[in-house]
Amino acid sequence: MKNNGTGKMFAGFDQGHFTLPQGVLDRRRRLAAFTAASDWPVDPWPAAHAALVDQVRAVADGGPPPDVTAVVAAKAAYEVITGTLGMVRRQVADELARDVELAVTDHADEILVGHLRPALEEVLATVTTAAKAAPVEVLTATDSMLLSAKDSVRKAALAIDGAALRYQAIRLAHWCVRQTGAGVQQDQSHWFGELKRMEVAWPTHNVHFPPQRAPWENMTPRARLLYVVTSGGEPWLPTAGEQDARFLEVHGAAVAAHADAQRQGRAIAGVFG
């Protein structure tokens, strides 16, 4: 498939991290059935060739000349099976794979709104509840340190670990769905691709500079998820339009002012250049 994320999206579905529309699953089932089919015609040429060799050798012992009727038929079948049939199978497989991609495109809004967003809400609820079991520094302790913690704390940490795996799968699926439509036009650095209130979770970030090191970079998956959930950043799954709108809501005035300053600078340079 051209969309490499599609396979990752289905991996998340297979692992039970989220659901998908039946229309998408039906297309995927057809591709899987075709791929798994094993009762294709068997190439008769090897057996026919071996039989021909035996018949020719038998002539030395007084046997009759070989009957090549079966050999001719086997040769024709060989050319069809290894040539035409193989080409048609590849063609149909490609068509079925494209059908799956088209189904993802056709159901993109349904996947996002009806399946991925509810799954994300469940993840956020799990982490929010687990975070109440102990302070963050306790929940993010190493596994060896958690062995001596209260049972409720260990269970909370395990719950967050499971939620982190699910969160990653949901994010990958979101990326896959986003590939089917128009990309962002304003938020080119994807400041608001994951967090709706990035300016709260990362107040020191600057939109006019290249991507900087985020506060959660190099954190463990558990610590990272705890941070993005409890920092007020509001993890979300936006459409490209929603992401751009949020970017302009937060940074529109600053971006416009920066652009004006650059234009003025170029104008001054032209006068004195």
C-alpha cells in the first residue's frame, strides 16, 4: 500500500486499541482473503518434464517413443501460471490494496470522530484516574523502585503503561487518517498536532524558531503521557483545519507582526542598498 501508515493503523486495531468502521474492515477482509488464498493452480511442468525424461530413457530398453501430448499441455499451462496468471494476481492484489486505502479515505471523518477520538478519551480518563494514586515523581519511578510501592501505586503505573501503548497506536492511526486529506497550511512545525493547548504545556516554545527540545523529550512513555495529560496541554486529534485554526488563534497576531517586520526590513534594505 502507498500509505505505509495503513498497516500500522490496522496493527493498532488488531491489538484492540481502537475500533474501525465496518466499511474499512470489509475491504481489508477481502484483501486478506486474497492474500491468504493457497489453492491456486499448481504448475504441472516439473512433473511433466520428469515423466518425459523417464519415457525417453525407456527407449533404450525397447520402450516406445514418448507421447508429448501431456508435455505440450504442461508447457502451455506453465506459461499461463507463471506468466499471465502471476501478472493478473499482482494486478488484483494492487487493486484490493488500493480499495483499502480508498476505504480509509472515504471513512476518514468517521474513523477520526467515531473511533479514534472516543479511544483517546478512554486513554485520557485512564491516565487521569491513575494519576490520582500518587505524585508524578512516584508514578514515574523506575520499575525496581515501584516494587516497594503500594499495590495501588503499582497498579496505577501499569495502567499508565498500557495507556501509553494505546496512545501511541491512536497517534499512528491519526497520522494515517491525516495522510488522506489536505495537510496543514499554517502550523508547519506541527506545534498543535498533539496538544490543543501547547502554549500551556510548553510555555517557553517560540513559533519563530526551529523546533526546540520539548519538556517531555527523552522521558519514558509513562512519564511522557503523564506530562501531556496533566500539564493542561489537552491532547487531541485535530483535523488539519482545526490545527491551523488553533495555531492562528494563539500565534496569528505574532506571525502577522513578524511578517510585517520582515517586509519593513526588506524595504529599508532596498532603500539603502
